[in-house]
Amino acid sequence: MVVEQLEPRGIVDPRVLEAMEWVPRHEFVPPELAGLAYEDRALAIGPEQTISQPYTVAFMCQEARLAAGDKALEIGTGSGYGAAVLALLAREVHTIERVESLYREARDRMRRLGYRNVHCYLDDGTAGLAREAPFDAIICTAGAEQMPRAYFEQLAVGGRLIIPVGPPSQQQMYRVTRQGEHFERESLGSFGFVPLLGNIERG
């Protein structure tokens, strides 16, 4: 997966490549799909939800520019795969899921696999996690029609937000970097994600 799918497509951060190599993706998909776990495609994991393709997970982690001492927030836990990769890149990971069945499965999976620096929450991810802010990185794994204000407010100075924005057929990935009270936005290309649901206040 790393050599044939990620490196040829521009994933060059050695820490991201190592994390992608170490996390057992087959543990994060339904048993009947385990044979497809290392193919570069999204897979169904539950009620209208998917585990992102490996390239997308690696790309978002690389563009978040994570350092070992960072505190990260993930919006959309899903199966927990992205949080597991983040756990090898950051000091502390907080991840929010709105679907209770996925939240419980991911929480139990993290405990079983020994990801001690991952903290799972059942909540509306569009509000972020104010009680644990600020975050050095916020990674949103669902497509937002608009950027939630909470994410801007909860970024640390120098922090990075990675988020796909737009309707499902026209989503653009953005990196938003906080420079004091100014936020620098960069477009990172086109992607496709399930929609971000919740009570969104525009940022």
C-alpha cells in the first residue's frame, strides 16, 4: 500500500508513511471486507458512512503538518482508522463521532489495539471540542457546505485546519492556518466525502 499507492502519488512525509505502514487497516473495516482493506478505496463501515481511502487519510495527515508534540482534533471518527494514524503523529488525539454505533465500536477498538493517546467522544462534531481547545491541528473527515466557526475559534496560533468544503460533487480540500487573528486559506485540490452534519455556524 505504501510503496505502490502512496509514495507514487506524492506522499513524501516519512512520519506519515511510517504511520500508514504501522496501522493495521484490516482491523478497522468489517470482517467481510478485510480482504479489501489495503486497496486504495473507501469502504462501507455502517449507516451511510465509509472509511476513507488510504491515500486520502495520508494526504490529510501530511497537509496538516503534524509535529510529535501536537494536540489534534478529528471530526468524524468513523471506524477510528484516521485517529489511529494521527495517534502515531501527534501527542494527543481527540476524535468526535455523531453516530452512536460507530462511536462505541471505535472507542472499544482503540482500547483493544492500545491507542492510549486517543480520546473518543459522541457528539455533534460541527461544534468542535471547546473544553479541550486550542488544537494544533483540526482534521475534518466530512464535507462541509461551509466552514464551521468553531474550528477557527479552537485553532491554536499557528494551528492548521484541514477540511473539504462544498457540495458532494464539487468539494475542495482546504488548509486554513491561523496567524494570530488572521486565517490563511489554501486550496489543496478536489476530493469527495460524505456530508458533515450538525448545527453549523459559519466561520
